[in-house]
Amino acid sequence: MTGLPPLAVVVDLDDTLYPQADYLAGAAAAVGVAATGLGVDGVRVHAALVRELAAGSDAGGTIDRALLAAGVPAGDLPALVPPLVAAFTGHEPDSLAPYAGVPEALAALAAVAPLGCLTDGNPVIQDAKVAATGLRPLLGPVLVTDTLGGRAARKPSPVGLVALADALGVPAERLLVIGDRPGKDVAVAAAVGARAIRIRQGEYAHAPDEPAAEAVVDSFPAAAALALDLLTGAVTPA
């Protein structure tokens, strides 16, 4: 890890800038409605999907497992899963409220250094989330890692962070990453020799600090304040 101060900031999206649970609730409801239209008990499917998502929202096969948990015969899944996945993917929330203070904190960061966003997931879904938060004008380049090679390109693979560093015009090791997941956001920063600030909020708020970040805080505004100190030299990097 370089001892030089960071030159740009990269932020995560889900559970860093807004609570992802808000998006998942709407997407699960959309699947329930679609299931009803396909002749399945949509109420049971919706409830089962909510449970599956609560157990781990980025695991694959959640809709398959929800259908089985709702009592749908396994033989019916090939006909049901594709349209229900389409209902989930096609969910476009009208709005997703950012965490308190996020717009102001992003604006403050963008005023002193290049700023970008690196997020994992289906590009259609992630684009819809960004649009619904209303934060796109503040974020600079937004890179969805899946566009670089599907799930294999997701954090902690460094491919997305390196590409975003190129887009921001700075060496990857001079980035400062802000995110909520040690195993993804902190780990991807470590993979390129960059610094990271971890935020304890959202689905992974209680995940252990492994690997360790530069600092751990409880909100995005707190992370941004520390980032500003590092960017402007008010805090000497370790």
C-alpha cells in the first residue's frame, strides 16, 4: 500500500450510498405479482423470495429456491424461472432514497478530486438503481463490473477498479475506495495497493473487518469527511 495520499475516490453503490433492502423489497414484490400472473401462489413465492434474499442477496439461484420453498414442483421451474427472473431484473423503482447526507458528501468529494462508482451486478439492475437514487450527476463514471466479464469480474477481482482508475486518469494504487463490504470493497482496494474506508451499514454491517481497512466508520458522510482529510493532506497517510 502506497504511503502517498490518494488522488481520486471510488465509491460502492449498494448499502454504501442507499439501503439495498429498499430495492430488493420492490423487486421481490414484482416477482410475486408475476408469479400470480403465471398461475402460481404469488403471495407464497414473494414471502419465500424475501427470506432467500435476506439470507444473502448476491447468491445465485434465489428465485429457484424461493419457488421450491413455496411448494412449486421442481419440474415446473424451467417454465417459471425465466419470466420471474425477467420480472426481478426489469424492476425499475421510481426512487431509492440515499442515506442521509450522501448527496452533500458526494458533492464535497467531487469538488476536490475525481470521483467514480464501482458496483457489481446485472448492468440493467445496477443502472436502474443509480437512476432511482438521483445520484448519477454526482458520481462521475459509473462502472458495473459485470460488463467486463460477468460474475468473474466482480469485486474483489481488480479488473474493474483498474479500468475505473484508467477512466479517472490516476494510478490504481492512488485510489481511495469507500464501501460497506470488507470482502469486496476493502479487498479490491488491497488487490491494487490502494486504500479503503469501510462503512458499517446495510446487509453486511456485522461482517468482520477482514481484510482491515484504513478506517471503519458508521456512515457515508463520516467516510467522506475522512476521505477529504486524506485528499487535502489534513491527515498524513500511514
